[in-house]
Amino acid sequence: MDLRIRNVVNGSASAPEHAILDVANDTFTQFFGLADTSYRGADKVSNKLRHFFWMPTKKVHKGDVIFVWTGVGKDNSVVVNGVNVHHFYWGLASKVWNNTGDAAVLFQIQEWMSTKT
């Protein structure tokens, strides 16, 4: 997969909740979605998705880092120590990964079709 989950930070007063994704290969982010779900054990994830974030359109390159912030903000990109860091904002008012039974799931969407004719 072209993106990989590095870490999920539940958040606190000093560090708002966010997920950190590593870019493994050049890709476009609009082909990815990040969701939260509960898990039932070390290797057993629930099939009930509670929140889904379809990433905005952005060309990213191998070695870049993406922060997906749960809260409100304006998407932006900066260079930190020579690394392109992209910040995407989910726009939610509450936390997503708010207890020990939550898991982050990253989807690479290969195809979709509109039902509008």
C-alpha cells in the first residue's frame, strides 16, 4: 500500500488527537480513506465503522508524512527538517480514537461509481 499508519495519538490538552501516516510510494491521497472501528483482539477488527475520512486531493511523494487531525483546521503542507509534512483536518468536534477498544483502519480505494445518472 502507498500509505501506512505510523501512529495514532488519542490527544490531550498539549497534543490534539491525530493519526500519522507515512508515504511509502508516490501517490494521490484522494484514493485513501481513514476510519475508526473497535477491535475484538490483537488480530480481530470489528466490521462496524464509526467515522470515515475521505482524504482530500493531494499529490504526495515517497518519504512524505501526513498528519490527519481529528479537529477543525485548514489543510496545509510544510517542510520540516527537509521532509514534506501534510496536515489534513477531519473537522470533527469530538475525538474518534477515544478509548482502548478503538482501531484505525486505512483503506486504499481502487474504484468507485456514482449512483447519479
